[in-house]
Amino acid sequence: MENSHTDNHVINLKRRVLLGRIIGTLIVLGALATGIVVWRINYQHPRTNDAMVRANIVGIAPEVSGRIVNCTSEDNQYVKQGDLLYVIDPRPYQAKLAQARAELLVAEKDVDSRVPPAVPPNSPLSDWNTSALPPVLKSTGLRLRMNICISVSGTP
């Protein structure tokens, strides 16, 4: 009986040692798994108490300035070269374009209004051949010749 009591005691002791080792191993593995999870969370979502964060930052600059009206990308989104990141308000540029077109139209009308009248058939200029001149110089040369002829003839 004492022998069976000692055997039971040894078996209980071995079970306790085995149970202790299993529990100890589980504690170590749990601590390791918890450390890995915490490290991944801190790596993906960095936090700091002293306001210093190390991160990969890429600066971007538009070719034109203006107010951003639509942002098509999210924070930490992967983008490729050529992807649309944001849209700049086109209204100021459309207004400048319309103003430039209006100024061009005014300049064209001004040029059209300065074209000299046709040369009358009995004028001294009617025999002057301007066909050899380029189109730009034809009207200028004609005006110059008319001014010279008018001054020479004495008529203002």
C-alpha cells in the first residue's frame, strides 16, 4: 500500500511538472505572439508622445497653383506615376482663357479696321505693282506710298 501511495505521489509529481512546463511554454508563446501583434500595430499606426515620427514622405508640387476641388487619393494609398491625385479649380484659368480670346478678337478687329481702302483707278498708285511684296508688306508699303503721294501733291 505504501508502494502504491509512493507511485501515485510520483505520478502526480510528474503530471504537475508536465503541466507546469506546458503552462510555462504557453505563457512564453502568448507573450511572443502578443509582442508580434503589438509591434505590427505600432508599425502600421505609429504613435508618439514626443511628436517625432519617422516615415517615408514624398513631396509633390503641381505645375500650376490653385485651389484643390477634388482629392482622388486616400492617406497611405499606393499610387503609380501618372495617377490623378487631385483636381485644381479650373475656373480662374477658364476666365483667363476667355479674356485672352476676347483680347485676340479685339486685336484682329483693330487690324481689320486699319487695312487701307482700295486704290482708285485714276490714282498715281494704280500703276504701282505690289504683287512682288509679301502680304504683310503690301498694305504697309501701299500706305507709305499713299502718304508720300498725298504730301507731294499738297493735299493733306
